[in-house]
Amino acid sequence: MIEWIVSACILTGAALMFLAALGIFRLPDLPTRMHASTKAGALGTSLIMIGVAFAFMDVAVTARVVAVVTFIMLTAPVAAHVIGRAGYFVGVPLWEGTVKDVLRDKYDPKTHHVESGLEEVEGPPKPITYGMAECPVLQERDEFEPKKSDPGG
Amino acid sequence: MINPLIVNIAYLMLLSGLLFAFIRLTKGPTLPDRVVALELMASIVAGTVGVHTIETGVASFLDIAIVLALMAFLTAIGFGRFLELGGPRDD
């Protein structure tokens, strides 16, 4: 009985990871590839780990499996968000069939500023410092300061 | 013990997934695509370690899966930070 549960978990997990890799191979641009790899990859790894827990039926192994699954479920969305955000900001081209890109008119890649639509209420935008403005090493570096004027236009 | 045929089918699917992810890693076309492919490769290897744990019955292999998941997350965060702060890129 346990053997069948383990087999089902392993096969489903491996099939999901194969689908994730197929998606990353076939899909047209970065966000679609990321949506394939993150969701299916995380669920596939978690299912194989749950299969390991069923195969061993041991407290120590189950604790480690719970740790791995929790960690994957917590970190996969964060990592995907960070890479997707970085990919959008460095200007990775989207698929030509993209229907909705809300940031297209509101994000300025030169100044790294996103319009909120509330500029009259909130005043002029503050320069973006990535939360490192307090770092003394970065404050001494000239290139970290936001550019006052752009001579190139 | 688990049926070896099931384990071999799982290995086959995982390895072909690894092959597809590796093709995307080499083709690119941009650096974030490669980072996503690397992350998927790390999670596929973690799954392979899980299948190997079931096959051999040695529970210590699970620690490798933990470390792999941790390293993949840190790599993704590092590459995202690097890309956003505008490091040198050669796609």
C-alpha cells in the first residue's frame, strides 16, 4: 500500500518537473518561462520529498522533508519575483503576443521611476536608493549618487 | 522496496527535464532566462536526490537536497540583485 503511494508521488513529481523543463524550453519569453518553472518545479520537488517521507516512515526523515518542502514553498515565489522584477527592469523583451503590460507607460527605465498616478497629491518623486542610502561605503562612491542632470539628453 | 521500473521511469523524466533546462541555459537569449534555467536545474537535481534516497534507502542524502534548495535560492537572489543594480552583462 505504502509502495503505491510512494510510486504515485514519485511519478507525479517527476512528470511535473519534466513539464516544467518542457515549459522552460518551449515557452516564448521570460515571464511565461518563469511561471512554468516556478510553480511546476516547486510542486514536483515537494511531491518527490513527500514520497521520501512515505517511503521511510521515520520521524527524523519526515522532519527533514517538512523542512525542505517548507523552504521550497517559501523561497520559490520570492526568487521568481526577484528575477522577474530584475528582468523587467533591465529590459528583457516580452513576447509579441503579450496582452497586458501595466508598467509599459508608467515605468521609465532611465530614471527607474514608476508613476503612481498620484503625483499631484504626493509631490515630486524621491530618488531611489535601493535601501542602501545608509551604507557609508556606498555614500562615499560618486556613481551611487543619483544623477542630477543628464548631458546626453 | 519500491519497484525499480518506477524509479527508472522517474529518473528518465528527471534527466530529460535536466536536458531541456540545459538547452535553455545554453541558448539564452538573455541572462535572466539563464538564471531561471539554472534555478530549475537545481530543483530538478534536488528531486533526483530524493529519488536516489528512496532507491538506496540512505536517508543522509536528504541533507544534500536541503543544501541544494538553499543554494538555488541564494543564487537567484544574488543574480537578481546583480541585474537590478546594473552589473556588467554579456548576454
